[in-house]
Amino acid sequence: MLALGLVTFAASTAGLLLLFEPALSWYYQLAWWSYILIADGLNRRLGGRSLIRARPREFLWLTLLSVAWWCVFEALNLRLGNWYYVMDHPARVARWISGVVAFATVLPGIVETLELVENLGFFRSLRTRPLRWTRRKEAVSLTLGVLFFALPLLWPDTFFHLTWGSFALLLEPWNRRHARASFLRDLEAGEAGPLVRTLVAGLFCGLLWELWNYWARAKWIYTVPGFADWKLFEMPLLGFMGFPPFAIECLVVVRFAQAAGERVAARGRRVGRVAAVAAVAGAAAFTAAVFAASDPTVDSVYVPVAQMRVLPPDTRARLSALGLRSQEKLLRALRDVPSREEWSRRSGIAVADLEAVRDRVELVTYKGLGEERALQLARLGIGRRDDLARWPPGALASALRAQGVTPRDRFLERRVSVWLRAAD
């Protein structure tokens, strides 16, 4: 697993740097699955367990649960509007497949990272004052869990950050009584090591999520209210505080699902099979519904040079025939005046026209605007990235809406603010 993961990661990263497919279109998925293989291999070499080799059925279950689990947050985002996707696959089937492959990495990534932290010996034991758990504290936890879930839905601009923790508050009291492992039982025993190791694993995974998302073509962009000025990659700095508690929440959900499954299976093989089939069918239906409802969060899709309507037909045909088939290759090839002069000789296109080509394609790729947005902007006289900075956010959003409202325009004002803030 370790060798396969290292080779896959090296090949996909090289493909990204050299602008080769499928690395350009699938880099995020390739990077994450490579890392999972690497972490699994390291865990085995460090004397731990290989989840993939030793328990393949459990690993498969974890990936399926991961897809359904992340779809919960995609559903919540329909109300919150905290992120959206750009430069995704133009075909819906490809978008859904890439989404499933990406979402399937969430729980395996956290579980493998947590085991890696444990096998490396970090925070092996952290003694603390034993927690005294009472019914009153359990009532407080459940009440807070309900509030943390409901308040972001009622007032998303104010309470959006509470989303990352509601399920842990709701489910961990049940885990304390029924699951094989529980953070509350650890704290009752005066041991904070498992909790701290999970927080560390969450922060590390968060760094990887944002690092690989930043370099990927198909990515998400945040529109978190009030936190957009200071960023690391695409994530506002304060947003990284959400990854450690999210890891806690993920482990709580995994333990809850495991314990619930064991309790159902204890009622008999037939009951267990019926419950398993119902759970898989329900999760699949929920996932499909969320994917269908979330399609407007895809603000742009990728278009190869040969199909770009922002370019004259003859120009795009010539450049594509000469090997500049992707937007990235075209921008790299036309990066400066000497390069444009060379490509002018090869293509027969005037240098000034190639400069205009570069400006238009650069606008398409800027913040993942995409071709449809670039065409909308062109109708407003915006043909270059620098032209955006002259517009106030509200005026630009209104001018775009005047061209026709689509489902993806629901959070248009926030997306426009992202474009203009970076352009300015």
C-alpha cells in the first residue's frame, strides 16, 4: 500500500505540474486516495493495523458511510451557502462520480490519520481530572446539540459556525452507554489522550484538504461571511479552527454507526440483513437527492480550448490543433511577450490577438469564474481580470441578475464579493 500510494501521488503531482490528464481533472481525488494508501502502509510498518488489508469490508463500509455523512453537510450548505464548486466536470454523471470518489475519502482519511498519530506515539496518554458525567450534563449536551443544528438553519449568516459540532453533542451521550469507544468514557477515566489525538488528526487533515483543493482545477471556494480577508489557501484562517472539532464529530458518527449496527445485528441474521439493505438503500437515495439538489452549488464547469466560446472559432481551432488543448496549457504558453511572439509565428495569429486570447482565458480561470460567467461579464464590458476591480459588488451582482436568474445565482452576491475582493 505504501509503495502504491507514493507512486500514485508522485505521478499525479507530476501530471499536475506538467498539465497532463487525468491529473488536471482528478488531482484532488488522486492526492487523497494516495495519502490514504500511504497512511495505511505506514500504520502497518509502524506495528499497527492495515485497515485496507486486514479489514477490507470495514474499510468499504467506512467509505460508503463517508459519502452519506458528507452529503449531510452538502445538504446543510444549501441553506448556509458557505462554499461552492468551480471548474467541475461538464457532464453531470462525471460530476457525481467525482463527488462520490472525493466524499468517500473523508472518514477513511481521518481514521487513517488518527491511527498514524497513535502509532507515532503522539499524546499517548494525557492524564486529566476525571470528568463527572451527570444526567444534567447530558441534558445540556443534547440541548446544545439541537441548538447547534437549528440556529444555523434559522439564522445562517450569524450561526453558520455552530454546524461543526451539533452531531457530536447529540450522539456522544448515546455512545458513552453503548459504543465500544467513547470520548466521554475516556474523560471520565481521566484520560484526554484520545480526544487530543483526534483534534490533531483533524487539523492535519484540514491542512491536506485545503492544500490539495488549492492546487486542483475542480475545487471549492468559500463564501463564509466576515472571514474572507485572511486566508491560507482558499480557507479563511479562522476556518481552520473547525477541522479539529469536525474530526471529533466524525469519530463520534463512526462509533455511533458501528454500535447501532451491532445492536441491530444482535437481534438475528435476518433482521441484520434487512436493516443493512434498508440502510444502504436509504443512504443511496439520500445521496442522490443531495447531489441533485446541490448541482447549483457548481458555479462553473471546465471547457477545453477547442470549445471555448469566448474565443473566435478559427483562433481556438488553430491553438487546439497546435497542442494548446487545455486552458492551463494555453495560459502557460502565452505567459509573456516572447512566448506570444513564438506562438504567433507558429499559429499565424497576430501577437495582439494572442494577448486578447490570454486575457479572456485568464478571466475564465480567475477564481474559477468559468466560461458562462465570462460571457456574462463580457456583455458588461468586462474582458479582463483588471476590469472587475472597477465594479462595486452590489452593482455587478444586479447587472448579472438582469441577464437572467438561474438556480446557481442564489448566493450570487457572496460569489461576486469573492471575485472583487481578490481582483482588488
